Amino acid sequence: MKCKICEIGCDISEHNSGKCGTYLIDGKNIIQDTDIGYMGAYPISIETVPMLHFYPNGKFLQIFSTGCNFECPGCVARLLASSRSLGWPTLNPFQVVEKALHEKCLGIVSTLNEPAANYYLFRELAVLAKEHDLLVGCSTNCYFTDNTIQELGNLLDFVNVGIKGYSNTSYKDCGAFSSEPVFHNIEKLFDMGVHVETSVVYSRGKEDDVLQVAKTISKISPEIPLQLMRFIPFGDAPIEFEPSVGEAENLCKDLQEYVSHVYLFNSPGTEMLNTYCPECGNLLSEREFHGPMGSKLLRPWTDYTCNCGYSVPTAGTSASENFSEAGFMGGYRISRAFGMVHAVLTCMGVLDERKMLEVWREISSTDTLMKIHHLIQQPYSYLDFIQLIAEKAGTQEQGKHLSSFIKERMELVQDIATKSQGHKVYYCMGSPLFALNAGRMENNLVTFAGGQSINKLLQKEGKPGVNVKPEFINENNPKTIFISGFLSRPFNEFYDLCQQYGIKADAVIEQRIYEIPPSWDFGSPRWILGLLYITDKMYPGKLGIDIKKEANEFYKRFYDMEYENASPNRSFHRPSSHGWPRKTMGCTYA
């Protein structure tokens, strides 16, 4: 029997549950797999969905299930996009609505996995939510059939449509057929009065395709916000596909010729997360980077009308206070938590998919995730994190082996640190004006090595950091600046920005700015290599070791490959985007 939910049109039978893997035959009807439910329900601010022109600062209940009708390369939520039964406890629609009301949320939003994969479940939830005066929205690839989009449009208040590209090739790469249904459905939802925002991934070399997306959206309405997601290469994606922040900012300027509101994500420190008047250029609202595909308003956005008279098309009133998510909660940050667990499992040789899923199930509770969030921020407590994962996986000996390697090198650094104190360091991500939180692992690596992190002077924090003024850097005059190994920026762009912002610290003048190799400072046990790197840059020659030899030893022991043969990307668990001899798992995060 043909499934009529999306345009892929799978044949559902006793032996085929479709690409989503979540549908069954019941007599003459297609039904939702009864094992499917909502695996997570967490309060978030709507900017982490992300939605920028809908109830700004609003508190919503984020939900997610499992399954997807697409198979996109480098998916940030691959585990949830898979159709595997994870064995997690689930919530039914009634329980979700009950939690949303208890948390005093404005509404419910489905994210992380595709709602087409659990359409009947989502439809039931949407109807129930409406009965309780809750707003309903979702993030979706929007590949629905005409009948489905008509029904869905009557249930939705808002939607973020993830556009894969303009070309049909972009959709064929994801296992679909063409882009036409998506643009057709965007227009349909817009005409039905649903608040629509769009997002499109930008990888290097795809500039023309992204421009065609903007041109097509503008024909529906130039007022539909377009969110440009700078591609972050995970999985087996080469790092060469990642455009620089500067390149993405330049593309945003070109996109503004077609649509009124363009926003740049995955780019810490960019001013292109702000809302500007398209008529006169006035700044109307300020935001900062708030984790992968997320943002945060710096202050309530209370007036949507510019002094020149232009009104930003925004639905709903702005909340007077920001809702701050705890730990890994909010938007797609939870995917990073699973990526960190995956990184430890990989170093312990756990490559069996079933075992990995068992461990993920064990650590998926809010309390355990919060515990992990605290453990990964300090060098010694990270060893407790390794022990925790080793116990869940039943690999205590492998955990001890990994911890022993790390601890030996920590003791070497501590010996240097006791003799060398006071070296001022500034740690940033993606931009000289985006400072990492004082309590994060990166800054704690600096202090562990005997450095003085000026980030510790910051009185505020974000996720993973906050915007700062040039004066903060100049007044505290760091001798060395480190750029995060997760979201970085080419040196030429970085130094140009320092000149543009008037940053004249010793680190800039003496050209002591260093980019940490990918995942060498956070997210992976490879942070021990980052600690050695940081110590060596602060105190050249004092460690008395060859960093490349240490890296080679780590890679041979825990990845079965030579460091010099690795082609790293932003993945936490993979040492290389290609050429890694170990069998990799299909359901991966980072």
C-alpha cells in the first residue's frame, strides 16, 4: 500500500515499513508503529529551534521522536533520523501537552527528527495541543504531499523549513527526487497564514545554489526570513567543504538583494544574527551565537517598527525575559552530548552499534546529561566521565587504559605549571569578539597549564560563550590568544578583524594567535593533545616533548591509524573524514 504522507511514496507492507521505518500495515490502513513515541521533551527558547520572527524569547517545549524520510549526508541528528528502536522510554501526546502546560510553555515544537516520520503521532499531538490553547510548530524538510500539507497547514502556527538546496541534485543526494515539492509547500503554508521561516545549509562551492534558493523564496515573499546555516563537517565530510565565517558573511550580503531578512548561524561573533531594517539599515534587535543552529536575543525585542516606519513581519509578542536552558538542553545541543559519549566509546574500541545505543539510552535522562555536562569541564573530572561511560559499556579495562594515557600527560603538564604561572591567555571561538565561557574545559586547560585565562574575569556566560567588546581584550592584554578547535576562522580573517576592531593586545602585535587542531580542546579525549599544545605554545620548549609524536601515539593506540594520515574535520569521534581503517557506525553524531 502506497504511503501518501510525503512525495517519496513508499510501498508499505508486512515486510517494508518505508524509508522512515515507522509505519505498519493494519488491514487496509497504514498506521504509526505503536513503539513510536516522543523520546524527549525539554523547555527551550524559540531562538534555538531556530525561529527568529515568532514570539521572540518565547518559551516552548521541544519534542523529538525517531525516523526520517531523507538520508542527508552529515546529518546533525543522525541517531534520531534513523528508524531504529532505541528502547528509550517515550511520552504520548497527552503527556507532552501535560508537560508543556506544567512548564508554562507557549507551545510545542517538533525538532531533531522529521515529523513526516511520525506524522500520525504529531497530528494527534497538534489537535490535543490546540484544544489546550498551545501554539504548534515544527522543523521539517517539508516534502509532504498536497493532501498532507493541506491538513498540516490547518494545524501549524509556525514552521522552519530546512531547504537542502535549489537543484534537484541536492535532493537526490538525500534520497528524494526534486526540490519542487518543497517550494510548492512553502508557498502553500505561507498562503494559509502559517508563520514560515526557512533555513539552508551553505557548503563551500554551493554559493550559486543558495542564491537560487533566495531568488525562489523571494517570489513567494521577500519577507520570509532566510537562515543561512554555515556547513560544519561531521561524519565523513571533508573539512574543505566548510566555508569560513567571512565567506558566509559575504554570501549573506548577496542574499540580501533578494530577501529582506538573512541570518547567519554556526558563526560565533557574527553581526549577521542581528535584525536590521532593510530600508534604512538601523539595528533593530541583537543576538549572539547560542550553540549549533541556535541564537539568543541579548535583550527583549519589544518594538518591531523602525524609526523610518518599516515594520518587521513578526508574529506574537516578545517575552520580557530570556529562558535559559540548562546544560545540553535547547535546540541541537543535545546532539553534541551524544557525540561526546560516542568519542569516548570509540577510544575504548566500542564500535558495536547495539552497545552504543544501549549506552546512549543509559545516559539520556536529564539528570545524567547534567552530570555529564559538569564532568566534561575539568581535566580530572573528565576522567570520571570516562569511568562513567566505561561502566555503562562494560569496558572498565579499556577505560582505565584511556584514563592512564591522559593522566600521565596531565602530570607532565602539572610539573611545568608549578614552575610557570601568570601567562595571560584569551580563548575565543570563531571571532575575536566571541569569548568562551569562563568555566568551559578550554579555559580550564589554560589554567591547568599554569596560564591566567582572562575569560575568567567575565561576569556573564552563554552557550558556549558571549560577545565581548574590544576594550575587554585590550585592557586585559593577553600574551597569547587561542582560537577554538570546534568553530574557528582562518588567520587572515582573524587578524583583519583584530585590526578592524582596534584590538592591540600583545598577542596580536607579537602574532601569538594559535588555532587549536579540530577537537583537540573539547568534545573528545583528544583534549589531552590540546593541553600539550596549549602548554607548548605558552612555554615553548619547556615540555621537552614532540607534540606530533604524542599525537601519533594517541592516534595509533586509540584509532589504529597514524596521525599524519588523518584528515580531521569537526567530528568528536572520528579522527579523520576519510582513510580511517576502523568500521564506522551508520548512526553517528559527530
